[in-house]
Amino acid sequence: MFFAAAAAIIVAMLLALVRAYAGPTVYDRILAVNHIGTQTVLLIAAMGFITGRPDFLDISLLYALINFIATIAVLRYVKRGRVKADTES
């Protein structure tokens, strides 16, 4: 059952990879890459369950946080041209 779920996650990742390559706008590409990151989190969690290693859940949570922060940083860079926040002096 979990092998079928892992296979379905891999297929969804491949479809998102095609979307990231063919996306007409940069926001479509960013969304596809974020989707790939989310599917990676699910795949790591499923593989941890399949292999009986619950410590993979900690790894998948850490990867989810990194994916979230990276997506916010890339969106901010695309919108403003820089990542650092403006400071008023």
C-alpha cells in the first residue's frame, strides 16, 4: 500500500517537474518547485514509514521548514529584486 503511495508521489513530482520546465511565468515555475518540495516531504515521510525508521519524520519536518523559507525568499527576490528587508534610517 505504501509502495503504491510512494510511486504516486514520484509520478506527481515528475508532472510538477514538467510544469516547472514549461511554466509560462516565473510564478508558475516557483509554484511547481514548491510542489516538488512538498512532495519530497511526503516521500521522505512515506519512506520512513516503509523502512520502519521514525526519525525520517524529523528530517521531513526540517525539509518542510527549509522549503517554506526558501520559497518565501525566492518570491521576495522576484518581487523586489533583493531579499533583505528595507530599513529606514
